[in-house]
Amino acid sequence: MKNWADLSTNLLPKLLQDFVRLIGLQATMLLVERFGGLRIYIPLHPTPEHHFAQLIGFDNLVKLAGEFGRETHFELPKAQQALLAVRNAKMRSEYGPKSLRVLAAEYKLTERQVTRIVGADIPNDVQPALFE
């Protein structure tokens, strides 16, 4: 289970902000991690055996059912903007003790992407001019 304490809820889509209000950030992000981007249905009368109840707890599912149980299927947002903001902040805090190369490998990004994220300056002699 990840710690989502650094996630700014104001970056979340409105639907997920409503979920956070009802069931908290941790349970909301567990749903997003598992079902983000997929169409979901929250039953009007959930049971403890429901797969959502197994993931976030029956009490939390009952709270969601009270608000969203009458809805038809809807797409659960992926919260990409918020997750990228958390990832980028973490990467910036790790830069210094870790090199651009190490961060790129750890986050499966290019060194150029990591450079843009952390705001590092690359010396001009690292990459030769394209039209020499």
C-alpha cells in the first residue's frame, strides 16, 4: 500500500474529490490504482463480498453506495495529473544525492525527461550540435 499523503487533492478530478470526501484519500487511491480508467458500477445494496469491499472495506463501499449507488456505470478517472505531480516532486527531492542517470533508470524515463522535471542544467558539451 502506497502512502498518498503528498498528493494534493485539488489536482484530482471532481469525482475523485467527492470520493475522498466520502471515504478518504487512501481508499480512493486504492480504487484508482486498481480500476482507474475503467468503467465501474457501485451497487446500491453492496455486500461484504463485493470486490470493492474487499479492496477498500465494506464501510467505505456503503458510503459510496449512498452517494453513487443509483448511478449507471461510469468511468473512474486515472488521476494522472495528480500522480505525475507527486512523482515529479519526489524525483526533485531525490536529485542531488542521485544522479540524472540513476533517476532515469529508477523511474523508467529518459535522462532528458528527468532533466526537464528536476530543472537541471546540462552543459552544452554533453550533446554535440546537430548541424556541425
